[in-house]
Amino acid sequence: MNRTTTPGAIAAAALLLVGGLVLAREDDGIVAPAAGATIGPEARFVFDAPPGARTTIFLMDQVELARFSGPGRHELTRRLSQPGRRQFNVKVYDAAGGLVRHARRDVVVRGGDLVPPAARGPIRPHRGRTGVVRLNERTAVMLANARRWLEAHGGCPPGRAAPAWVLQGSYSRSVSASAGTHDGGGALDLSVAGLAPAQRERLVRALREAGFAAWLRRAPTFSIDHVHAIAVGDPDLPAAARAQVRDYFQGRDGLKGRRRDPHGGPVVKAWMRPFLQREGLSGALGRLGA
Ligand SMILES: [Zn+2]
């Protein structure tokens, strides 16, 4: 399959035709997703099955998404959920069920934004590093996006961006050193135990790419080294966390004294534009580039 991605676009799904007159000109009739489409936006795939086709199966990353019988226009709409590295497969079978052609292609999707859901979603318990932690769905998806960023870009084991490594979640008043930043939604602390300094930096970067205001916090100022992260735009942010988000976009560290951000300044994404304008932080939009 020689279809390649245009910058910022996710490539199309693979097609598998079973039985009858098998045709697999892979690009035919496939409508590629919009540039930048990742989580949230819908991608549409259309295939005009030839008169002799018996079954059309849509595959993405080895997973069957839909199956249609007979000729005609077959269309699939799906929310893309795996930006980063993807594998596409095209398998063509003859009428007897024998595999006559198999093509595989790895594609690295560049420039895709990891866009969080618009809605907060339900608050759910997760098994954290030392006990049960609570995260709302938007925050949990953003954490998964940080993992995907690490899967695509490396530098730190992707599994470190996961609820299992969360030391303190959201809706939590148990840790006084957190100064109220975890009282509402959008907050989490990630363990950095066993990670080298460069890996810790990479974890901070991944969380920022996913839309968190995130900093490495160190002992002895804090009881344990960890990454403190606040989800930008979370509707449940308490005042203390909102103040930290402001600090983040102003290139500060979010602590008393408002020192310079030690991680090189905020990562600004297009989806943050309405939030930044609403909060009077439009100055940060200058970091958007285009
Ligand atoms: Zn924290």
C-alpha cells in the first residue's frame, strides 16, 4: 500500500475484499481524513465495491472496523484514536479464500494534534501507584495522549504516562503540599521513580504536548520527586490550579516566587486558542507558529 500521509494527515484505512472479483486498488474511493485529524474529528472512508465483490472489510491497524456485503458504495465514519505510528495492511483473497496478495506498510504520522475531548466526562476511579486515584474522563484521555506521544517520539517508556503511575489524582484534598491544586479536576502527579533525568524531561514534554501544564517537582521542596500536571481548559479547575495554568503560559514554574519555567516554556496548541483568549493569555498564541 503506497498511500502516504500528507503532512498532518492520517492515512486511510486498508481495504480487504473477500470473494468474487477481487479488486484492491487501495486509493480508489478512499476519502482521506482532514489534515490534523486525530482524536475527536471524524474520518470518512468510502469504497465503491465492484459488481463482483462479495464482501468489503475495513481494517485499521489489524482491527476490523466494519464489514459490508455485496456491491455498492460502502462508507465508514470513525473517530481516529491512534495518532503516532500506525501500520496498514491490505489483504486480498480470491474466491476460494486463498491469500493472493499481502502488503504491509508502517507510517509515522507527523504533526497530528492530540486534541482532548471537549467535555469533562464522568469522574472515575483508577488504580494508581499507591492506591485508588480519581480522574475525569477528559484528563484520562489526555494522559493516554501523552502515552501516544511517547510511543511516537520515544525518550521515555510510554507506559509511564498511565494511571498506574499516578501518585495523586484529581478531586483530592489529602495532600496539603499541593496547596489546593488537586481539589478539583484536571490534576495529577506522576511518579518518576527509576527514570533518568532525560527521561523525566521527556515525560514532562509528553504531558505538555497532550495539553497539560506540567513541571518536574523535586525533593526536598516536595516529599518525593514527581511530575505535577494540570489539564489546560479543564472545566473543574480550582482557583489554585487555574493560577498555575496562567503561570505556565507566562513561562513560569507555578510555584511561590514564580521562577522561570525550567522546561523551556509552554507548548501551545491550536485547540487552546479559545481558552487562551478567554483567559486573557492570547500572548502565548505567538508560540503557535503558523
Ligand atoms: Zn500535584
